[in-house]
Amino acid sequence: MDEIIEDLQRILSALDDAGQSMAAIKVAEAIDFLERDGAILQANQDAKSDNEN
């Protein structure tokens, strides 16, 4: 997941440099979604581990 976010951040930077603000906004939204989704998945895994112990 981290590699995907890093790739999207590079794309975001390139779009921003090229003046493609609408596309950059969409990529930024995708990054935000993946970061939140990753945090939720991690919290669920942590809770599952706690329940097993």
C-alpha cells in the first residue's frame, strides 16, 4: 500500500508541475482515501490481535 501511495504522490507532483490542477485534485483525493483506508485496516488488524490474546 505504501508503494502505491508513493507512486501516486509522484504522479501528483508531476500533475501539479504541469498545471493540471483538476487531475492533481483527484490524485490527492485518492491518496487521502488510501491513507484513511490503510489506517482503518491497521486498526482492525490491531483489534483482531488484541481479541486473540
